[in-house]
Amino acid sequence: MGQVGIEVLTTVCTVLASLLVTLIFNIVVERYRRREKDKIASKEDAELLKIALQALLRSQLYELYEKWVPLHWAPKDVKENFENLYKNYHGLGQNGVMDHIHEEFMSLPTLKPKKTRTSSK
């Protein structure tokens, strides 16, 4: 192999090495971009799940509120359940929507009010 053959072979090897480095670089960059997109999608999915869970908890809180407040009392275990739901709801992000309802519900007595008899003459 002569001098020209060695130069051609060196040039071909250099070009192939450059192409290989470029290919590897593009693969790494594409994988990085995909990971970033997945992270963003994951964060968006987590936020949607958080919003959905908060809505479900709020619905359960309203359901308990609507059932027991008109009765002017709530059993201890129902109030404990309400408090647990509220803490989890509140932990997902404060928005103040349920604060008044929570206060009103938790102020209910735990004993059923005795019925007062109306005296008849």
C-alpha cells in the first residue's frame, strides 16, 4: 500500500470516527430530551392526580357535612374520619374552600341531642 492509499485510509477512518462520534452524541442528546419530556409528563400527571384526589376528598367532606350538620351532632368516629379526610385534603394544597366547613363540622357535639317533649295541657 502506497502513501496515497494510507492517506485515503486515514481520511476514511477519520470521517468514520467523526460520524460515529456525531451519532453517539445525537443518541445521548435524544435520550436526554426524552427523559426531560418524561419528567415533565410525570409532573403533569402527578398534578392531575393531586387535583383529582383533592376533589374526591372535598366531595366526601361535603357529603359528611350535608348529612350531619342538619342533625346538629356527629358521632366521634365520624368526626375522626372527617378530620382525617380534612388533613389529607388540606395537605394537598391550601385553598381555603373547606376551612369554614371544617370548623363548623368539628364544633358539632358528639352526643345525639335529646328530643325535647312538648308539654301538652
